[in-house]
Amino acid sequence: MSPRAIFWIPVAVRFALIVAVGLVGWYVFGALAGALLALAVLTLMVLVQLGYMYQLSNWLDNPDDVRLDDGWGSWTDIFAKLYKLRREEQKNRNELAEWLSRFRQAMSQLPDGVVIMDDVLFLEWCNPVAEEHLGLSLRKDKGMRVTNLIRSPEFIDYIILGRYEEPLTLNTGDRKLVLRLIPFENRRQILVSHDVTEFERLDDMRRDFIANASHELRTPLTVINGFLEIAASEPNLDEATRQQHLRLMTEQGRRMQNLVEDMLVLTRLESIDFPVREEVVDMHWLIEQIEEEGRALSSGRHRITAAVNGPDLRGNADELRSAIGNLVSNAVRYTPEGGTIAIEWTNTKAGPRCVVADSGIGIRPEHITRLTERFYRVDKSRSRETQGTGLGLAIVKHVLMRHQAQLEIESDIGKGSRFIIQFPRSAVAPDVG
Ligand code: ADP
């Protein structure tokens, strides 16, 4: 049956009933009584309809509190349909609320700031990262104009000029942000903020590194080229001068080699794709090797001692040898002839510890915090004289970071320095004996 028939047939039946009641009344009590009887039934029906309309109106005002009864006639169907509509609407609303909350959660997890504004830049919503980047507070600033909240002149110019295809780089005190405004849905705009501080810092560091490395390589190259030119233009140099030039060229060549080797070591240590290859490191053997190397470098000019009482370590032998070796080589290079160098390997409450102490020239306190920076030297000419590359302590720092160890430096100018490596307790190798 068609919906129209479903609706109209009962209506027709009800009217037929009224007519039938009227006719029966007319037949039994006369024409007037029949008409009155039909009118009474009609009035009753109209009143019932009005009653249901009143119920419907109440329900529409307050659908959560008012309950519709089952209804009569067409009302049963209408009420059932309304209930169904309401259930669907509630379901949609719940789904929308859930979707919105998931969307907000996802936006909150974004590493970038997101601000949603209307067409006249009134703040509608922003995520916590945007609050942090742009100094906004969604709770307090909602509904306020964003140009009144972000008062940087560059940002205001960016909005006024409206060239949104280009991002804006904004310096906000300690941060560098890249902002981009994206219009959407005709009447809304999204502002995305991306923090590039760390990226810029690394970029600056890389640029400095290249500039420093080129500068370091240029000096020995200039020296070697100079001697080569002399050799080419003056073939009759006396043997003593020729030997001296060759010696100086070899020295500069070695300097370049040291520098390139240290740069390669540092680059490899800094690479995150190069994890520590852990092994059990025999510290007795390792310190003995380093002590030997120190003696070779010192050529009898210093008294070098080693006391090994600590445990074996879990770590990488080559890297540890390079780190401790660098400290001993520095001790030799920055301690005048006749001085002492003591290497000590012990276990402490905090974990194993290596101390390299010298009675050398010492370091002024203002330099100490900067010593592990690449190419940082207290005295450039002294470092070069002793074949220093300026990268030794940067290598030490990276090796220690990779072994969760800390470097402490204590120094007295003119009296000597102590370089202390503190390993965590977890670095002790399990005792297999
Ligand atoms: P370099 O190759 O110049 O020695 P490092 O990175 O090993 O570079 O050390 C950085 C600087 O720290 C050195 O140039 C030197 O000024 C200072 N330094 C390092 N070790 C010592 C030490 N034991 N005594 C005095 N100064 C030191």
C-alpha cells in the first residue's frame, strides 16, 4: 500500500464512522438528534487531535523532558517517525562531538601551532602549541581579534598585504617561527606556525663548522703551496734549506691529515645512524695502551703514571680509547717539560670514573664551559704548535654522550687541570669470571 493510502484510508474510515453515527441517530431519534450526534463525535475527534497537537508542541519545546504517548490514528505513525528522527539526530550529534574531540586531540598532538580564525580574524580555536608559540590563551582570548593578540609589526604587515602564498618568518624572542595563513571554507582562515629555531641553530652550526674547517685547512695548504712555488722557481736551493722546507711541508701535511681524520671521527659520532657497538672493554688493557701512547707523545719530557682499580666497562673500546686518549694527549701537550700526568681508573658510588690530571698550564674559568665546542681553543698558536686540531674535546664530548657519561673539568691556572669522566653505574660490565 502506498503511504498516501495508508494515511487517507483510516481518515476516510473515521469520516464514514461519523456519517454512520449521524445516520443511525437520524433513523432512531430523528434528523436533529442525528446531526447533533455526528457533530458530537466530530468535536470529540477534533479535541483528541488538538490534545495530540498540544503534546507535540510541548515535546518540540522540550524533547528531553517530555514523553509522547503512543498516539492514536495517524499520530501513532507521526510520533514514531519523530522519535526515530530524534534518535538519529542524537546519534549524529554524538558522532560529531566524538569526531570533534578526536580532531582536537589530533591537532593538540601536532608539532606545529594551528590557529583557526573567522574571516575577520577573530580567534575561534587554537592548539596548545600555537598558545606556546604565539603567546595566546584559548580560554582568555577566544573571540578576540588575532592582530590584537599577536602585535608584531611584521605579522600585522603580513595580514595587511595579504600575500599568503609566501610564509612569514617571525622572531619571537628566543624562537624563530615560520607562519603561514591558509584561507579555507570561504569564511575561515587557518594560521600554522612552525618552529625552525633548532633547524636554524643546526644550520648555523654546520655553516660555522664548514667555515672553520676551511679556514683550518687553508693555512697548511698555503704553507705547502708556498714551498712548492719556491721549489719550482728556485731549483738550486742549498740542501739544508731544501730539507727544512720538506720538514715544514711534512708537518703541515700531517696537520691537515689530523684535521681531516678528526672531522671524520666527529661526523661519524654525531650521526644518529651510527649507534654504539657495545662490547666488554678491558679497561686495564685500554688504559695501559693509552699510557704507552702518552709516553710516546711526551718522549720522556713528563712523568706519566696510571692507577687502574676500576671495573671493566660496557661500551665501545675504540671510542673510549679515542676519548681518554684525547685527554691524555691534551695533558701532554699543555704541560711544560718536567710536569706530571696521572691517569686514574676507579669505581665510585656514582659509577666508574676516569681522571686525567696534569700539572700543566691550567685553564681560566671563563673558557671551561666552551672547551668542548668545535674548534674552540684558549690559545690558538699553542694548539697549532702542538699539532692540535681544536676538535679533541668535541670528540670527547660526543663519545661520552654516546656512553651516558659526564665530563667535569677542574683547573687552576698555572697549576694544572683535572678532566673527570663519570660513567653511570649501569656502564659496569657484568662480571663473567
Ligand atoms: P686542541 O686540538 O686545540 O688541543 P681540544 O678540543 O683538545 O683542541 O682542546 C680545546 C682547548 O682546550 C685547547 O686548545 C686548549 O686551549 C684547552 N685544553 C685542553 N686540554 C687542556 C689541558 N689539559 N690543559 C690546558 N688547556 C687545555
